[in-house]
Amino acid sequence: MEIVPLRPDIEQRVRASFGRQKLLALYGAGITGIGKGYFEVSLPPSELVLRPAGFFVGGVIAGVADAVAGYTAATVPVEDPYFVTVEFKINFLNPAQGELLIVRGNVIKHGMSLTIVQVDVYTTAGGQETHAAIALVTMMRINKK
Amino acid sequence: MEIVPLRPDIEQRVRASFGRQKLLALYGAGITGIGKGYFEVSLPPSELVLRPAGFFVGGVIAGVADAVAGYTAATVPVEDPYFVTVEFKINFLNPAQGELLIVRGNVIKHGMSLTIVQVDVYTTAGGQETHAAIALVTMMRINKK
Amino acid sequence: MEIVPLRPDIEQRVRASFGRQKLLALYGAGITGIGKGYFEVSLPPSELVLRPAGFFVGGVIAGVADAVAGYTAATVPVEDPYFVTVEFKINFLNPAQGELLIVRGNVIKHGMSLTIVQVDVYTTAGGQETHAAIALVTMMRINKK
Amino acid sequence: MEIVPLRPDIEQRVRASFGRQKLLALYGAGITGIGKGYFEVSLPPSELVLRPAGFFVGGVIAGVADAVAGYTAATVPVEDPYFVTVEFKINFLNPAQGELLIVRGNVIKHGMSLTIVQVDVYTTAGGQETHAAIALVTMMRINKK
């Protein structure tokens, strides 16, 4: 899938919002892709995010996937986009072990009030990607005022 | 629902496993209830787990709920219980704001290989509980050997 | 849980809507409980809804659960209640075999635009109920005009 | 995605199993695609499967998607494949209205005991497909003996 560039003001707003998220910073997560309806984050393994057996903690994957879903929804060009998660579902497909965890969000439906985001989680090891998890996330746009 | 006391060796094993989870410690989460097929964790608001607007981060709630589901499954008296999350679904019901986040797991089906856990998340404010989220979690027992 | 009686005009509207659903009639499903935020349907086993092995077809259970979620949402006293299903999740807990399939919907959150319904599915055999499935359903209220 | 032909004996077994499902026949559903890890069904609109407003009933879509997930899992070449649905999640993306409902299942993970199937539902109108729904289904292989 080709990534459509974001309007610069939206990209700046999404990146600034990402920068305020303390937990993602703590995880060592960084933005590795951004476009219209697309957002990607990568994070390295660390003591904080791994189970003792060396796998990424499921709750960390779920938490990052939820955050990525929110930023993905926010790449859609609407005025005053403030989204909350209505519900979230994730299937863990393969053991999440490797050099990097890559979390990719794609908008699959952008509606008036609801936006549905698919999030695919991969691990990389030796140049090969493994599909670690897939999530479907329903976001609702809120009028902050 | 009445809480059925756990066999002491199982309780000790579950508590020790909880103690090894760095992320939950970082969140300030502590065990506030444990029984056969039941596990409860509480955590206070803190800069790390709140959105700027003062609500608990959805990804933190999801992560803690996933962890609680795992410990809940582990309270069932089986030999060598090592569970992985197959899939996880959460609905956010009300804004998660208050003095405490309480996350309660109940086993609703304990099968040969699969265990289904319902997790209810509450916030307390002024002595009143609000139902913040509900999750259904499918866990699979793995033979470690 | 005690059932709160419905306003008669709402009950009449919900029952009339149920009567127009051809598929539920075909399944032999009938209303066996109705109240504010509560709706219950029961159906007998028949060739149409059973697998050859004698279990209720999962897709039938899911379909009835979805329909029950809609009627449950419609018992909430709002003007012009027209709901569509945003998403639907069901866990099958036990083999669905018995003399009757009972499908119970309860509103767990009634919001401005979204209503969350929990649906519990039971089978009865020899006077005993077995928890066959549990579903969480997100409904959205639509302005028909 | 290219469709990989099925081993003839497996294809015959899957088609025979489909032929025994009374409900799908009643819906007018027919097989329109089959391959290794792939199964597709199409059905026309009819009084039985439409809401009065002309949309395919959500419960019918969910039921067909669940059935398709089962047949998709059964296209994987294992001995004695008997699958039950562990859990099922579907998001409705767009109003399901058109000349045909097309339901496509793809295996996204085939494990020792669990198989995860993604099901995409489309409607066609005037030669154009609309993404009506997406589902994730967890199936478990059962030893019948």
C-alpha cells in the first residue's frame, strides 16, 4: 500500500501529540511512518516491555496498538479531531520476539462520527517480518467544546 | 460474588509472578483481591498513566486488563499453568477518571486448553464506583516443556 | 437482576418490530422476557438451527444475539430509536445443546449516540442452564430523517 | 492475492460439508471461490435476509461470516479437520446494500490447535464493491474421537 503524504499542519499536530505521550517515550517508541490514514511506530526490546521469556508483553503490544489507532485516526483531515477509543480487539498470531516491534495503523473506514482502524503488529528478526498481532479498533470523534 | 480462597501454594506462585512484572510496578499497581478464579488489581492516577485531560490512558487500561486476565487464569488449580493471550476485546463504557482504577478478573469458562476471563474495570470517586470498561479475554494454556 | 417494566408504548413498538423479522420467526424464536434495558428470546432446537452433531449452529446463535442486542437497545426510552450494529463480539463457552436456547440482552451503557449491550446465551437441559456464549455489542443510534 | 488450488479430496470434502448446511441453502448462498486457506460465498438479496429498509440483516452477515470462517479453516490440509468457533468479532463498515453479498475468508494464522481467519464482506452495486464488514474469527481444531 502506497503512503499518501499528510498535510504539513496535520503531520505537525499529530507528531506534537505523540511527543506528549509519556508512556510511549518510556517504551522507546518512535514514529517510523506517517501518511493520510496511516501511522507507524517502532520500538526496540527492553526490560520494561519484555516478558522474562523474551517476548514482548501482550499488554504493551495492546497499549501501543491502541495508541497507534488513535494517531492513525488523527491523520484524517478533519477540524478539531479528538478521538476516544470505543472498543478494541486484538488477536495475537505469533510469538512477539525479535529486534524490533513494528505497529502499523490503517484507517479502513472514516465515517461521520466513527473511524475504524486496522492495526497490524510485526516483529523483525534477521530481516524477516513476522505477523505478531492484528487489531480492529473503533474510535469516536468527540466535540471537545 | 463471594471470593473463594486460593490454595496457599497457588496464591504464593501468582503473587511471585505478579512481583516480577516491571510494568505493573511502574504503574503503581497492587493486588487488592485474589481467590479461586478471581484476581483484582488497583492503581492510583499518576502522570504516567493519565492523558493530559486527566483520564486514564486507554492503552494502560487495556494493558492492565490483559495482565489481570493472565493472573486470573493462573488462579485456577492446574499443574504448570503457563497462559498466553489468544485474543482480547475491551469496550470502554465511561470516562476513566477518579481516585483509583480497579481492575477485576473473573474466570467465566475454564476449559482443557482455553480459559475465558471477563475483566471489569471501575474507577472510584467520592466512594462511588463507575463502570469504566469491560473486557473478554481468551487465554490458552501452553505446555512449557 | 430485577426486570423493570417497560412503558407500554415502547413495549408495543419493540414487539411489533420483532414481529416483522422473518428470520427469527423462521427459527421459531419467541420473546420470553422484556423490560427497561432487557430483552430475552428463546428458541427450540430444529433441523434449521442445529449442526448435524446436534449443537445449535454458531452463526445462528450469533445472529440471534445480534438481533436481541438491537431489541434490547430499543427498550431504552428515547424518541425515534433506530439502532445499527457498529460491531459485535461473541465468545462461545460451552457446547450449545439442549431443549431450549435462551438469549438475554442487558444494556450495560446507554450513551448519547452509542449503546453497549451484553448478551448471554444459555441452553437448558433437564432444568439446568449452561452458559453457552457471551457477547458484547456496540449499537449506534441513527437519525432516520 | 492469488488463490492456491486445493487438493481435490479436500475441496470435495469442503464442498460436501457446505452442501449439508441447510441455513446457507435457505439464504441462497453459493460457493464462488475456494483455494488453500481461502473460501468465498456469495448470496443475493431476498426477503429473508434483508431488513425492511433494504439492507442485509447484520445477523445474517455475521452468521454467513462465521460459516465462511469455518469452511476457510477446513481448506487447510490437516487430517480429520473438525473446527469449532472459539470467538468471533465483526465490525460493520458500510450499509450492506446491493446486488450481491460476497463473503471472503482468508486464513491469517494456522497453528497447531488454533486457526485465525479474517473475513471480509463486500456488497456489489453497478460493478463496484463496497467493504461492508470485516471479521476476525478464532477457530479451534477438535479431535472428534
